[in-house]
Amino acid sequence: MHHRLFTPGPTEVRPEILKELSTPQIHHRAPEFSSLYAEIQAKLQALLYTENPVLLFTSSSTGAMESAVTNLVEKRCLNLVNGAFSERWHEITSGNGVPCDAFELPWDVAIKPEMVDEQLRTGKYDAVTLVFNETSTGMMNPLPEIADVVRQHPDVFLLVDAVSGMAGAKIETDKLGIDFVLAGVQKAFALPAGLAVAAVSERAFARAEAVPPRSYYFNLNHMYKSHKKNQTPSTPAIPHMYALKAQLDDMFEEGIENRFARHDKMATIVQAWAKKHFDIYPEEGYWSKTLTCVKNTREVDVSGMIAALIEKYGVRISNGYGAIKGKTFRIAHMGDTQIDEIEGLLRVIEIELGL
Ligand SMILES: *Cc1c(COP(=O)(O)O)cnc(C)c1O
């Protein structure tokens, strides 16, 4: 039996989108491929409020995170860390031999613009990494406010992991001046894993030319050169591209503003439920629009609850991540999930826990 996913990645994929994966194979140097690429391109740009090229990576999000830091740091990178994925971006940066420092906060505390300003004022950095929506903690860091601060430091590039936020929350890439914003498609895009996308600024490509190449597969200038021909340098995950195109068509059919509003509404419902029966893990005012990290104040056996939900109701939610496993659990309200489905999920959790 299929277990309906309410996990913050991968998320539930609609059967009609899964069918797109079986579209007969085309050749990636054929004109029909370039048409497919161009159609996806225009829609991704609209979704991200940008005129920047949006590159396609045949990899999960981690590949695009690696691409950002291997191509776009000339001097030194500041990694803002307040959760598992921002910590991982620091590991990716240092692991590739890129000079960097981590600015670390407790996992339940949001990154504030003043903190970023203070770090950038040292003049040590020419790039900063930020995880917009920390999937490990259900924290939405204040991206617009942080972007305002970063823009006051003209040599510093803003690199954003928006993996579990993009396509669920609005990201005004050009207005905020984001140089690199990435996401894998298995979160709020509600597609199977295997592709990542990233909008990349013109000045980022210029810097990538100047930085000694640290990566071949994720070389931004190779990708940009192909991009101009509506192609990719190597053979991409073409079936996923059909699914992405269909999903983007559906998103614009719903209306992207409506899609964001639906996510806001689901977030409000789950947050109210979590406050009523438990508590919410991250600092108030920074709760995610796409998932809620519930603080296990009733000390329920989280693993047992998750197993029971799967067995009795065929629904899967997520345990807490890493150090906060068992102390928290996570409910995703992203992608194509509808309000009645979220309400139904909350109801079965209540029944299971006798709330
Ligand atoms: C899921 C996730 C990642 C890692 O994604 P992969 O697609 O598994 O590489 C990175 N950052 C955030 C915020 C995520 O939610």
C-alpha cells in the first residue's frame, strides 16, 4: 500500500505527474528538447520573479549547493548556520577546500539581519550562504531583511538554499538581489527527486569566470554556455523535465499567488493545532510556511506514533532531525497538499494520540 507522504521531502507526487515520467524518450540535442527546456525556463523565471537564467541540475539539491560555493567564492565565504542543512552547507564549503567560516546560532533561533551585517562589516567575506527555510527545524529565516543587509555590501554575493521554500513561498529574486537561489524539486514542487534548479545572476557568472574551477560537473560557466542554446552540458534527467513542465503548467493554472496563499493557510492551521496540543520548536515570528516542527511537550513516543500512523492510516510524517529527533516531529504542508488533506491528517494524529 502506498503511504501518503506528509514529510518535508520527498513530498507526495500526484499520479498524473508521475505519468509524465513515462513520456517517450527524446534526444537531448534535438530541437524538441530545446523547446521543452525553453518552456520550463520561462515558467521558472516567472515563479522566481527573475530575469536571471534558471539552470537545471541533474542532481539533488546538494549538487546545486556545491555548485554555488565551488564557483562563487573568490575570497572567503560566510556560512550562516542554525540547523542541519545550513550546517551541511558549511561542510560542503569547507569540504571542497573553499575558505569559509560558520556563524552558528542555536537551532531554534532565527538569523537576524543585524547579525549578518556585523559579520560582513569585517570585510573578510565575498559570499554568504543562507538557508531560507530550515527543513530540520521548521524555521523560515527572514530572507528579505537579510537580503537588504547583504545588498549594502556590494562585493558580497548572497547564496540561498530555498529547497523546501521555493514554489511554496514567494521569493522575489531580482528585487532582493539574490545571486544564487536553489531548490531540489522533491519538496514544495511536489515532484520526484532527481532535479535541482538555481537562478543565477549575471555578476555570478562573471565571478565564476574569475574563480579557478573547483568542479567539472557543477561548473556554472559550462552550464551557462549550454543554457544559451537551451541545452545542458551533459545528458539531463529528461523524464523529470517532462514532469517539471507539467507541474509548472499546473502551478500557473492554480496561480502562483494562490499557491502561496494556500501554503499560508495550511501553515496557519497546523501552527494553531501545534500550539493547542504541543508547542512549536523555532522562535515565534519565524515559523515556516511549508512545514511545522512540533515541539514534543507531551513526550509522546514519536517513532511509535509515526509507525502507527503508517500502519493504521497509511500516512507518513517525519521525526525530528538529528539532535532533536524524538524531541520534535515534523509535518509538511507543502506542494500539492490541500487544506482538507491537512485537516484530515491532524484529525488522525488526534485520534492516534487520544487528544
Ligand atoms: C532536503 C534539503 C536539502 C538537501 O536536499 P537533497 O535534495 O537531498 O540534496 C538541502 N537543504 C534543505 C533546506 C533541504 O530541505
